[in-house]
Amino acid sequence: MNHGGGIFARPRRQATMVTLGATFTALVTGCAGSSLDQPSGGKDDKGPVKVGLLVPLSGVYSPLGKDMKNGFQLYLKEHDGKLGGRKAEVVEADEGEGPQTGVPAATKLVQQDKVAAVTGVVNSAVALGVRDTFDEAKVPLIVSNAGADGITGANASQFIWRTSFNNTGVNAAMGPTVAKGVAGKPVYLLAADYAAGKEMIAGFKKTFTEAGGKVAGEQYTPFGKTQDFQPYLTAAERSGAAAVYAFYAGTEAVGFVKQYGQFGLSKKMPLYGPGFLTEGGVLTAQGAAAVGIKTSLHYSNQLDTPENKKFVDAYKAAFEGALPTVYSVQSYDAAATLDKALQSAEGASGEAISKALGGVGDIASPRGTWRFAPNHDPEQKYYLREVQQKGDAVVNTVVGELGK
Ligand code: PHB
């Protein structure tokens, strides 16, 4: 099993849960003819491997969770349902809308389901909330979205890896471009009021002001509860800002961008942000209201490369014509890193898998080739994207590169 010494330091109630979890697994194992046993031997042990997929199946970020499920499933479909040559048993758990749901779901995967590793996590607050669960249990977590800086920064764990981005990086990439775009005029900043929103705006503000940009004002809107953005949009307009920089994702991004268009602001104050603002199903729902928005992201399904075209075609074929998103790619790549790590790991302990993750090298991804940096985040470039009308569809056209 993957539990290390840290588990013994836990309060008694949690220790009991571990014992119950072991009984539960043994029962399931009995019914299923031992198919859920964790492989325990060395490289040549080809028994099944149990992996947790922790994504929002409910709440404002549930569309993102769906994309992540699809990305992970597509990788498995293309690899005979195997990771590291072992049959993959995927256990899903609902992250929900925040740590109240996300932390117990992670705890269940680790303690009750006894997965060998977990991938997923959309929300930064959940990533921060589950950090100790994985670190103490010595179970690898491959974060395939949440950008919380602290997960790989000051409070890093050897068991936590990330195939997505960090909140500072994806926004810092955009600062100089926006500063140039507004040519000395001020910009208003808006974001969802939780860990990710704060870090994203801080990351942008740093490089934007360093490039000579001025801030007209900033506000944080209650996360998951704000449906009427009018007061914030009125404040932005009255501030005299020449543009707005905003972080919203999922269903919040749909409401925000539609209202921005309805209030006639798109022409007066161009809208910029990290790419989550106009990604995937969100963009389809925003429709024409999103045209002209410029964003920074490490992926667009419009990327004109053979690797991406192949991926887009395979994804469409697998999911009834749906287009992949950054969330699908991050999760597809999480499966790829886990596959490579399990191939080379000396056994399937959390320590062995984590060590092997450090040696997976280049990942040939639909976003372009990337690799883990020493801090466990991807070393990757960011694209400048602009929402354009293309026939009947609105798409994120890649109009430039923003560097690493
Ligand atoms: C986050 O909470 O880190 C987060 C959530 C949704 C996104 C991006 C980042 O689209």
C-alpha cells in the first residue's frame, strides 16, 4: 500500500477510516476476482492499476470536469485501456464547487478506494485543501487544471505534479501585450473572489505595471453566486478604463461575457483575460458576444499542427463531434505522464511513481511538446488567442506567441 509514516500521526477517527477502507476494498476485491488489487511487484508486474479521477461533476465548473473526463478517457481508449502496460481501473469522485466537497472526495479516493494515484482538480482552493492529504499519504496527485501557485511553489510536495499551468504564469504572459494595446491608458481588473481569481489578477498586474500599465480599479465578485455583473461593469465603465482584464471560467464566464456584450461595452473597452474566459462550451454559449476578446493560454483547438489536428479529429470522433478544450488536453497529458511513469517505475508505490514522474522527459502533446520543470509545473509556451467568427462558429484563433 501507499501509506507512509505520516498516516500514523493522524487522529484516531481518521485511522479508523483507513481500517474500514481496507475492509471495503478487500470485499470489492473478493467480488471482482482480485481485479482491483494494486500491483505490488516491480516493473514487470502487469496487474491492474487503480487511478482516481477527481473532477467537478456538479457546480459552476462541471463543464470543465466533463472535458477532463473525456481527455482522460480518450488517452485510455487510444492505449488499449492501459497505463504503464497495466489495465487502468478509473474511480471517479466529484470535486464539486470547493474544498467542502473536494477534500472529502480526495480523502475517499486515497483512504477508501486506495488508488495508486489521482489526477484532476479544477479549483485552486480544492488543490490547496487536498495538498496535505496526498503529501501525508504519499499518493501522487497529478493536477490537471487548478493553477494555485502554492501547490508547486512555496508549499510544494514531492507527490504533487501539474500538467496545466500556474495562476501567475498564464496571466503574467499577457501583461506586456495588454500594456501595449492600451498605450498608457488604464485597465480595470475583475475576477471571481477566491484563491485563483486573486492570484491570476496579481500575476497579470505585476508584468502589466512593470511594462508601464496603469490600473483604473479592481473588484472581486462572489464566486459561484454572482449572476448579475451590472454593478461591476458600471464601476469599470465609470473608472475611465480603456480596457478590462478579467478571470472567469465555466458558467460564470458565460454570464459575464454575455452581459459585457449586452451593456455595449465590447467596443468601448476591449476585453482581455486568461483563456479560460472563452474556452470550449463556454465560448459556444457566449457566441457572437465573445468576438474580439483576446486571451492568453497554452492551448487552442485551432492550433495548426499535425499533432493537434490528429487529436482534434480523434476527440470529435470519440465524443459526438465535441471539440477538445485546454481541460481535455491537460487531462489527456496527465494520463500520458502517468502512463510513462508507470512504465519506468520500480513498483507502484507512491514514492516510486513520483520518482518516475520526474523522469518522464518530453511529453508530445496537442499543445506542443512540454516537460516538467524542476518545480513540477509544465515548461511551456503561451499563445495569444483572439475570438473570431469562422463561418457559423466562434473560435479562439491563435494570433501570436507570448513566450514561456
Ligand atoms: C482554478 O481555480 O485554479 C481555476 C479554475 C478554472 C479555470 C482555471 C483555473 O478555468
